[in-house]
Amino acid sequence: MTNGIFISFEGIDGSGKSTQAKRLVATLRDLGHEVVHTREPGGSTGAEEIRSLVLEGDPDRWSAESEILLFTAARRDHMEKTINPAIDAGKIVVCDRFADSTRMYQGISRGDLRDVVDQLHRLMIGREPDLTVIVDMDPATGLARALSRQTSEERFEGFGEELQAKMRAGFLKLAEEFSDRCVVIDGARDMDHVAKEILETVQEHLS
Ligand code: ADP
Ligand code: TYD
């Protein structure tokens, strides 16, 4: 049996990650691959419960430190129940956000907690994706797209354009730090164009 492959999508809110992850999954399935489509926070029963805790309610509900623990607990369950079994079965896992999101949102948005995020990651997760697609997008467009969605998951959406800009710069820096697995894709083009470029990148990786 061949080894599975773990692909994550990252980027600021509203950059088009979910749209592109969905399209990639559909295309890979059409090509005959077995694909597990999942997301964070969430992707397993326990982690989806934690998702409601972290994404809904008062923006001041959790400190950044508590959030690191909650997101990491959710990720650990997601790894155990969904990601690892799929990879062990030789499937392609496509995950909408993973640990890089914690490195950004909890690691740099409210003070410098990146080292804490990395320490906990090493201790409890210990795995990076094989390929990370970072969808790059200007902060104003991303925010406008994110805010146009009707959802109760809005704890992070009141953070505004300044934070979006910080996150964008952070993701671009992360792409340099993890250049062996990260690819930056310009998300400010029509969906078909973006999807084609992502598919080409993934196919290169698969071959
Ligand atoms: P994310 O998962 O990064 O938050 P989504 O995929 O949910 O972003 O996209 C946010 C919104 O922007 C959705 O309404 C989606 O239809 C729209 N959108 C996504 N990609 C594009 C694109 N390339 N051009 C225009 N609109 C887009
Ligand atoms: P998501 O549903 O992917 O939102 P969007 O489609 O707007 O990008 O993620 C919800 C929010 O959770 C998003 O604002 C980023 C945040 N988040 C963290 O703060 N830390 C994390 O570890 C993860 C996975 C997400």
C-alpha cells in the first residue's frame, strides 16, 4: 500500500481556502484518488464540539493561552480519529487549516506566543503536512468576503483589517520558514485560475 499524503490549506479569513479545498477534493476524486476532506478547528466529533467553544460567543471569552490549549486539544483528537487513520490507509487528506493557523492566530495576534505554540505542537502533535497551500489575499478583500458570510462563528471576525494584514504578512513569512512544504498561491484571481494552479502544484507533489 502506498503512503497517504497530507495537504493543508492556509491563509487569512476570506482568502478562498474553503472554496479551493472543496474544488481540489472534487477534482482529485474525479481522477480516482481516495480523499478525506476535513477542517480545523474540527474534523472529528470531539474537535467539532471544541470548534463551537472557540468560534462562538464573546470575543474575550478565552485568553490566547487558553485558546492554544483548546485548538491543540481539538487537533490531537482530529489527528487520532481522522487524519492518522486516513494517511495510514494510503488516502489523500485535504485539511482546511492546520497548525500553521495556531502559529499565526494564537502565536502572533495577541503578543508573541509563537514559542508556546511550537512547544505544545512538538509535545502533542509532532507532525506537519506534506504540502501546505497558502492562499494569499489582500486583507481588505479577504475581510469583506469573510464578513459577507452569515454565520454565528464570528469570534475572530471582529478583529478587523489591521489584524488581517498582520496575519497575511505572518503567513508569507511562514512560507519562507517552511519553504520545503509551503507553496504560496495568489488568491486574487478568478476561482478557475486559482484552482488550476493549485491542482498543478498538487499533481507535481503526487508524482
Ligand atoms: P475562506 O475559507 O478562506 O474563509 P471561502 O472559500 O469561504 O474563504 O471564500 C469566501 C468568499 O469568497 C465566498 O463567498 C466565496 O464564494 C468567495 N470567493 C472565493 N474565492 C473567490 C475568488 N477567487 N474570486 C471571488 N470570490 C471568491
Ligand atoms: P475557518 O472556519 O477556517 O474560517 P475562515 O473560513 O473565515 O477562514 O476558521 C475559523 C477561525 O478560526 C479563523 O478566524 C481562524 C481561527 N483559527 C485559529 O485562531 N486558530 C487555529 O488553530 C485554527 C485552526 C483556526
